Amino acid sequence: MIAASRTHSADAHEGRAPGTLLRVFAPRIAVYLSLAALCLGLSACAGKEPAHSAAQGAAPAPGASSSSAAPSPSATRQPGTAATGVKPEVVKHGPRTGNKVALTFDADMTDFMQKQLAEGKIASYANLKILDLLEKEKIPTTFFLTGQWVEQYPDVTRRITGNPIFEVANHSYEHMGFVPKCYTLPQLSPQLMTTDVSRTFDVIKPYGGRQTRYFRFPGGCYDQAALQALAPLGLTVIEWDVVSGDPFATAYKPIVNAVLSTVQAGSIVVLHITEGNAQYTDEAMPEILAGLKQKGLQPVTLSELLGG
């Protein structure tokens, strides 16, 4: 309305008929307005991306995770991991097909054994000759460690976990019986069973290496109540089908015979690395390895035998 009033006044002042200037310049004004609108539109488009593109290219907000990110090592599933809240499976051997067997070594440590060490009555409960042989021959092996043994022998533990052909498993914290009258072991209170095993996983964890969720009861003694106590921990219980008899053996030959006379495909062999009460195991091992080879049996880790 303002523009029209001014045009009408100009026509009157210059003697032209009213509306003459409006008719002359109106088409030009319309063109100018159209061009201005177009430029404004182009500027707006150049200044921002479409909404879906911005969302696709935007950086994640602090604390947000990308679905394509690789899982952290701690999230990797460990062999032996099982569902929580149910009684764990008890495994005594692997598949009877093929030619694989698992050599497993228990590393016991009780309060009494610690006292024996402190008083100098026993020199060591860590048989390094066994490790020397396994490393030299490159024999994949699984070690069941008690928490107190790990704390007593941190350097030996690091040696085990630092070797990629070895894996480690849980053998309780202080090697107490999970049932009454388990050999001569003192009995662990049922209320402490879950905590004892969980604590041992925590003791082993900082050492890294090939860790598992396998657990072996001290003495192999358990009942349904003991299994139920482990239900919250999501683990697999490992027993054995070949008893070496190496604890307190008085010679090495009976150990060799006990293993080679009963071993077969899928066998889990229980041995001990606790030199003070299994002093002939290192002498028996060369003949055990030779006998397994003669039988066409191949030692592997427990996780390989059981398929993880």
C-alpha cells in the first residue's frame, strides 16, 4: 500500500495519468522479488544439511557407544562360561572320537601347606621342572590354581599365564572341602562356597593370559548343595576320568602306569604341580608324553578338548 500511494503521487506531480509508473515498473518489481526469494532459498539450503544426513554423520554424544565398535577384551566370552542361576554342568571327559586328551595340573595350597613352607619343612609347592618340560615340548596344558597358591607364587603364575599354550582355571581359594569328609580337608562352610570361588577368579584375573570359567572342586568332592552354591557364578565344573595318583606317590612308575593304562580319546587327566606333596610327577611326565604319542593321542588344552 505504501508503494502504490507513492507511485500515484509521482504520476500526479509529473502530469501522467494515475498508475502509469505502476504499470511500467510492476513487471520489473515482480522479477526482482522472485530473484530475491530464490537467492534467500539457496542461501538457506547451503547453510544446513538435510536432517537425516546430519543424524547419520553426527558424532556420538559423550558417553554414547557406537553399535559398530569392537567389543572390549573383557567382554569376550571365556571358555567354560555358562548361564547363571542354574546348577553348573559337571564334565568328566571330552568327546570319545578323535585323538585329543587334556592334561590338567592342580596347584593346591591349604593353610597347613603354607605353614609347612613357613616352618621350612617343605621347600616348594611349585614344581618348575614340570613347567620346563611342558614349555620345551610345547605341550598345551590347563592349570587349576587355588587363590592362595597364586598369592604364594606370583612369578610362577605370571610364567604360566604369559605362555599362550597354557590356560588357567579355578581350584578354590584355600583348597577346603565342599562336602564333609573329603579326604583330610577341613570343610568349607556352605555359606562361604560362592564367595570362595568368586574370590579366586578375582585373584587370578589380573594375571591375564588364557583365563577360563572352569572350576574343579578340591579333592573332586561335591554334592548337589555345593553345585547350587556355584549357580550364580556362571561356570562349568571339571572332574576327570584318569587319576594319576601322583600326590604322595613313592615312585614315578606307578604314576606312568596309572595314566597310560586308562587314558583314551577325550580323557581328562588329573595331575599336580605341587612338588612338596607330588614329588615324582616331573619324573613321570616324559614317559607319559611318550606313551600318549605312541597311542596316537594328542594333548590339548581343556577348552580345545571341550570346544570352548
